[in-house]
Amino acid sequence: MNETEKKCAKCGGKTTGYKCDMCGAEAAEHDEKHSCGGGHCVSKCTGCNQAETHCPC
């Protein structure tokens, strides 16, 4: 699946890049070695610019 096909797990909207759901750090690509842990580097919802785990959309 490429980046343009990813959907937000909460609202089903488009995503762009990744965002840590702990510290808010952003990255263009998934960072498995992120300091908070790779599992916290999740897709970022374009509707609200939040990590998909915190999406209020």
C-alpha cells in the first residue's frame, strides 16, 4: 500500500506522513527507531493533523 492509499484508522480520511502519538514528533516516513518506540509513530490524519490514534474527526 502506498502513502496515498493510507486511511486514518479512526475516521477513514486521508493521511499524510506520520506523527508520534506520545510526543507529537512528525516524520515523512515511519520511524521504527523513534525514541518513544516505533509503535507510537502512526499515520497522521490530514483532517485534523493529529496522530490517527488521537483523531477527533
